[in-house]
Amino acid sequence: MADPTISIIIPTAGDNPLLDECLASIKKLHYPPEQIQTVVITNQDLHKAGKEFSFAASVNHAARKAKGAYLYITNDDIVLRPDTVRAWVDAVREFPNTILGAKIRDKDTNKPLAPGYTMSLWTGIAKPVFTSNIPTPCDWVSGCALFLSRRIWNKLKGFDEGFAPGYFEDFDLCLRAKKARVNCLLWPSAEVLHAETTTFNRNKPKKYEYWYRNKIRFLTKQASPLQLATALTLQYALFTPARAIVKRDGRLLPALKGLHWNIRQLSNTLASRRKMRT
């Protein structure tokens, strides 16, 4: 059976020195190079298209240029193991109606990182899912190592660009996929190294604000009214204050900013929710 074409999509701000290492690892893949298209999308590319930077907008813009039968969505601080793409291609032949993730390790320490998650819509608590030696189901494949067919991508109409600049666009895609009877599976023989969130970690308060902003937007879009009320009560009356006090990590004010943003954007989020259900 002929090897399918793969488009590797890499959003980047354009100033990450790790991008060169990511691109070098693509050249070392054990896969026919003529069957691989690499699409690097920069902030400047988005500005020319009249859009502000976000991970979702970057990937959607690049996907329209992509020619592959399959898409691998990743970050500019990822290094691929040589057999990663080959492992995914073998997997989708067995599980064609599936979004695939990888085994992820920290680039510097080699410790396992979460390639997927589960999340309760009742509490808003996300729990990491790891994969060892067997394929592992999850609710949510991380957007730094997400492999799927063009058919599934088109069916889901890509990422929701309301999740900006980052976080939860991947979970939203995977939950919409689940409702469309598409599975999510972490594939252990596909392995990547990740210099974890080097961009957002430059500014921790903004990282927290974006996390809570998009988490609340996700719950507003995907949860029932009762689930949303329960999750927000637990998040803002218990979980977030407790973490801010115990860890002293400065997340409380960013979390409140994220809530305020959602109040102002509520009509837009509800419109996206209605559109999803039509």
C-alpha cells in the first residue's frame, strides 16, 4: 500500500530558536520525503491575512494551504523521533476514524509529559493521561502532537478560532469529534520531545489568564447550564483560591480577568455554541 501524503503544520511566532531543531528532525524521519509537506505559519503570515496570532487561527490558515491526506499539528519546540510519522500512518490504517496522539517526553529531562487528558464538565478538572506500551484512549489529544486525516479535519471544520491565543482549541476539536463518533487514541510508538510551553511560560500571569479565559469559554460552549454553573462555582469558590493560597502562584487575579473576559464575550460564545449544535 502506497504511503499517504502528510502535511506537518507548525505555527510559530518566528523568534523561537528551537524551530530549526524541529525542522531538522522532520528531515530525519523514516518516511519518504516526497510524501511530506512542511507548512510553517508565522505571525507575519497571519497579519498579512488580516488576523491576530492564535494557535487555532494559525493552524486553520496553514491547513488551507496543506495538501496532505493527513495533517500533523505540532509546535515549533517539538522534536520528532525518526519513526513517529511511520507509527501514526500504520496506526490509522488500523484505526481510520481516529485522532491520534503520541508519547511525549520533556526535551531536557526526558520525563513523561501528558499527551492527552480527560476532563469533567461538572468540575472543570482536567486530568492528564499517559501512554506506556499500549494504545490509550483519552478525551483530548494535545495540540502539540495531534495527527488526523484531512477527512476528519474537514468534517469538524478545523479549530474554533474563538479560543485565542491558545489553550482548549484542541479539547474543543476532540469533543466535537467524539460527538461525531470519532475516537481519540494515544499511540505509544509515536514519540516526540517537547520543550514544554516555551512561548506562554515567558509570562506566567498571561498564561494563567489565557488558560482560564479559554477554559470558561470551553465550558460555556460545551457543558450544560447545570454543569457550567457547578464547574464555575467549584473553580472560583474553591479550587482556584485554594491553589492561589497554597501554591502562591499568582493565578487568582488572572483567573478573575479570564472570567471577566467571558462575561463580556458571552453573546459570541453562545452564538458559537448554537452554531455547533445546528
